[in-house]
Amino acid sequence: MLRSVDAGVLNVTFEESGSPGGWPVLLLHGFPYDMHAYDAVAPILASAGARVIVPWLRGYGPTRFRSAGTPRSGEQAALGKDLLDLMDALQIRSAVLAGYDWGGRAACIVSALWPERVQGLVSQNGYNIQDIARSGQPQAPEDELRYWYQYYFHSERGRLGLARNRRALCRLLWRLWSPKWHFDDVTFDRTAASFDNPDFVEVVIHSYRHRFGLAAGDPSLLPIERQLAAQPAITVPTVTLDGDADGVLASGGTAKHAPRFAGPHEHRVVRDGGHNLPQEMPEAFAAAILDVRAGQAAG
């Protein structure tokens, strides 16, 4: 069932399934994907007694800013605050949070800064809070190559390229990031409609510029960004996931994140999985959520 609710600066549209009285779980998508990434995960969780909530993030699909004057920020603090505001609007005191890419970042932020609101966390690619102060430090050349799209978005040529060619560019990223996932036109087109959101380009460009210190953030979010600059530990029970065919981050590259998890933590590598694990390997993603909720993850 599709619903919309005013939550902070957004009117958020989301899909809700399962029992209204079930244990709440929020599933967060990344770039360039949308809530359809969880089409196969949600029924598994609903059948296990969950109340499943899958929103479109800011800049995607039918989710809209409530005011024309709100900065179209894509910074990490905005994503975390949006998630917290949605939980407040739905009167969800605490929930299991799960996500990847941008959505994983939002889930990690709420888990780190407001742990009392989180029963458990599933995060693809580990500790997903950006260390902006160190963003200028070069990485291994193989990793830098994978970030070509981010550097592209730093230029006005990249902004124009995303605006003119958003579907072709995003489809290319899907192929590069999930080389063993053979999706069809129907699957891509279902999600690509979300990129027609009027704020999609502005939010995306700001996200990839802010994380490198190339664009100012929303002043109202500065207190949250200051907390994130300290790289706070995550204390809630957590399962982190990597796909061994992820075209953005090399498999096992998040093992170094382990010290950032101060509570029960288990890391799993999903064979043949790419960057969009919920849609590629829904059973593995759902299993991680069910295990962390049941306290069965190692740690």
C-alpha cells in the first residue's frame, strides 16, 4: 500500500506492507535506485511478522520537498535527518534499519547518533558515514577508477550529462556496479521513472560535491555534520554485507570498518552479489535482517 506523510522538510511517499502491529523495519535504497530494490525483500519480512516501510528518498520518485526554499541538499546529514523525521512522523519509537549506498548511510547515521531508536542495523558496505575531512586523501588507483562518476559530477559537464542522459547514465552504473546481475528493460524502467523527480539532479550533484568538501551544506544540518565528523561508533547489533562482485567497492574492502562497530557485529560476503544486493540477492539481504532482529548474528 502506498502512503504519503509530511516528515520534516519532505512529504515522503513510501510503500507499507505486512501487519500494522508488526515489528517495524525501514528499508532504504541508494543511488541510482529506488524503493523497487526491495520488491522481493519486503514480502519475506512481512511473512515473518514485520511492518515493512520502504520510502523513496529525497529527490526520487513521488517524494517531494514541502517548501521551494529548502536547500536541495544531498549531504549525509540530510539523509539521516530525513530517516529520523520519517520515524517520528509515523510514531515509530524504534525499528530495524537496513540499507545500502545512500540508504545505508542514512541507516548508519541514525544508528550512530540515535541508537535508542534502532533495534538492529543491516548495512551493505560496512560503516557508511563519510569522513569528509579526509576526502582529499588519494586511494589506491583501482579504487579511484571506480569513482569516475563522482569526479564527473564535480564538473558542470557532469551536471549537464546527468540532466540530459539520466537514464542512460544510470543504466550504465547498474551494469558496471552489478556485473553478474542480468536485469531486463522492465526492471530498469520501473525504477528509472523515479529519476524524473524534479529535484533528482540537484540532490545528486550536491551529494557528490559536498562529500568532497566542494559544496556548502544546509546550514540547518551543521550540528549533525559536526557530530558525524567525529566518526561516531555504532553500538547497535549490526550485520554488514559486501557483494564479492560489487563494482563500486572491492569485496572485503570494508573489513577495516570493524573497529567502528562497538556492539555485536557480523560481516558477511555474498557470493556473486553486486552493489544492489536487496534486488540481486533478496534472500541473503532478508536473512541478515531477520538474524539481526532475532539476535542470531554473531558478535
